[in-house]
Amino acid sequence: MPQIIVDHSDILEDAFDREGFARALHEATVEIAAAKPEGCKTQFRPSACTVYGYEDPGARGHAVVHVTIGLLPGRGDETKAKLAETALELLRRHVADAAFTLHASAEVRDLDPSYRTFAR
């Protein structure tokens, strides 16, 4: 914990500093949500097809990024909102300007009580 998943359009491949974003988001998550650094894990899931509005997906004029941060229960709404806002600010810094319009969103939610983990 936390479990961070970043879904994004694959056209961001050359414009998105994923490693830098993950490091910065981990630091912010430790500071804002009192997470343990060794608990921060981020997965990036590029999507080969992103459809925006009525635009032809082949036009590739829009890129989408959605960050989901799952935390163990106990953080208040204010903490979650601050972390989501910080994630969006970090995206602004780690996605370079390009020939597409970037649509970014972030959500911080409580992990389900059934959440379990192991490492080996």
C-alpha cells in the first residue's frame, strides 16, 4: 500500500516521464498520506486505443491519463483531495507539450477490506 495505477494513451510514450512521475508521486504520497516509502508501488498501463468524444481514434489528437491511488482506509477526504490534486500537478510537470490535447484525471480511494498483499 499504496497501490497506484496509471492508465494512459500509448501516444504518450515519448512525452511522459513515467519514472520521474512515479518517484515524485511516491514522495508526495509519503508526505501527504503518511504512506511508507517501501509500500509505494506504481503500475503504468498504456492503452493502444483511446477514443475521445466523436473523434476518429486514428486521428490521435487526444491523450488520456487517469491515476488511481488506492490507500488503506483512514485518510480523510481533505487528504485524498490534496493527493489527487498533487497527482495532477505532477502530471503537468512530467508530460511534455506535444501535438495532442492531454486530458488528465486522478482519484484517491480506500482499498477494499479484502485487500491482502505479500512479497517474496
